[in-house]
Amino acid sequence: MKYSAVFFAITAALAQSASAHYIFSKLVVNGETSSDWQYIRQTTRSKNYMPTKFSSTFDNLTPTGSDFRCNLGSFTNAAKTEVAEVAAGDSIAMKLFYDGTIAHPGPGQVYMSKAPSGNVQQYEGDGEWFKIWEKTLCNKSGDLTKDAWCTYGMSQFEFQIPKNTPAGEYLVRAEHVGLHGAQNNEAEIFYSCAQIKVTGSGNGSPSLTYKIPGIYNDSMKLFNGLNLWTDSADAIESDILNTPIGDDVWNGSGSS
Ligand SMILES: *[C@@H]1O[C@H](CO)[C@@H](O)[C@H](O)[C@H]1NC(C)=O
Ligand SMILES: *[C@@H]1O[C@H](CO)[C@@H](O)[C@H](O)[C@H]1NC(C)=O
Ligand SMILES: *[C@@H]1O[C@H](CO)[C@@H](O)[C@H](O)[C@H]1NC(C)=O
Ligand SMILES: [Cu+2]
């Protein structure tokens, strides 16, 4: 029994780091939750541990690297990752590993990119990305270091594939940005990509698209300079607006 206290301390420490550091691993389609990494590309890091940062990284990956698209090494797992069929207009969710919840303050967003060849299992994500979901501040008088943020405490992001999304195979990239280290250029970015096949007869065409990497850089105050403990909610909102995180999500408009 004398080991139980030590065991408890270690378990508690592990549980704490698991809840502070999270990773999207499951896809929820038609109310059914997949296995871990069934439809989401797994990283080749030895641990399912994140985040990616601009500075003080633990694995040399930064948001300027091509693996910022879908996670370190994950393209090498693309062929063995299944492709989930989703009708345009349906809502799906990307859910965190190990029953985790989002334990850091900051915005959450979902981007999509169509596989130009039609085969997402062979697509690196070097094409155009567009944004379909965004959650920033939900309570501007709340605690900016915690629950002022819509995503704080969420265990999954639930979002709609826009009704007018053209049929085809896509990467769907969920991302959460923890801003608690942004004052030291240490914003923490957590992201993974699901592989889906959109069905239907949508003919929309997103007007605003991005490249990953390239979408974010550390000249943006949101990632480098913002301080959640001293800045006002209005100042933070304006920092958000000066990044793609402040751009409108695509609503299905335009036609291809
Ligand atoms: C927003 O935060 C304030 C301050 O913590 C709190 O009193 C209020 O109930 C919150 N509003 C909502 C809608 O949660
Ligand atoms: C950062 O991104 C902004 C907006 O896209 C751009 O204007 C700026 O040149 C970029 N800065 C660097 C250092 O890449
Ligand atoms: C959708 O977005 C387009 C382009 O930003 C805009 O012109 C249009 O009014 C929006 N439609 C709806 C229904 O919000
Ligand atoms: Cu963290």
C-alpha cells in the first residue's frame, strides 16, 4: 500500500497533463463516434502530445513548417486513415483524445481543403484552405484567461459542412489556439485533420482561401504580443480581426 500515494500522484500528474494538452483524434458522424485515428491522420510523434508553437518548441515544428497542415508526420499515415462519407449540409464533430477537454483560453476554428486529384489519402494539403467554423469570445465580461472563450471546456468541435460544398474528398482541419503564452510568442496550437468524402450537388465556391503554412505568422499580435492578463476584451477582439481567425466563415456562397 505504501506505493499507492506515489501511484496516485503520478496518475494525477498524467491526468492533468492529458487535460491541459489535448489532440483531436475522433470523428463523430451521424451521432456515431469513431475510433481514435480511424478517420483522423495520426501524428508520428512518439506521444499523442501537442502543441505547435512559434518559439520554445519541443519538436522543432513551428507554424511555418509544412507539417503545420495536419500534424507532424501525419501525411505518412494518410493512406491507412479511412475516409468518412458526409452529406453536404450535415453536422459532424471532431473530438479530443482520451476524453480530454479544452483547458486553455483561445479561439477554435475549422478549415477544409479539397483534394485536387479527388483522392484525399494522397493529398498533402498544399492547396487552398477555407474556413467553415469559428468560435472566439462568447462572454466579453467573463475571465479572458478561461471561460470568456466559447471553446473553453469543450470536448469536441461540432460544425456543419456547408450545404453548398461541392462533392469530393476533403481534409477537414480542426484547430484550437491557446493564447496564455502569447505574451512570450508561445501561443499553443492544437490541430488534426480528418479525411472526408462530401456527397451532394453543392456548387459553392469559397472566395477567401488560405495556404498552410502561411496562414499565421508571429508578426500577428494575437500569437505574439497579446497578453490575456492585461489586455482588454476589445483589444483582443481587434487582434483577432487582424488575423484569418477574424475573417468570416464561408457560408456556401458563390458558384463554381
Ligand atoms: C459572463 O461573465 C460574467 C463575469 O464572470 C458573469 O457574471 C456572467 O454570468 C457571464 N455571462 C454568461 C452569459 O455566462
Ligand atoms: C504576416 O502575415 C501578414 C498577413 O498575411 C502579412 O501582411 C505579413 O507580411 C506577414 N509577415 C511575415 C513576417 O511573414
Ligand atoms: C454569404 O457570404 C457572402 C460573401 O461574403 C455574402 O455576400 C452573403 O450575403 C452571405 N449570405 C448569407 C446568407 O449570409
Ligand atoms: Cu498548454
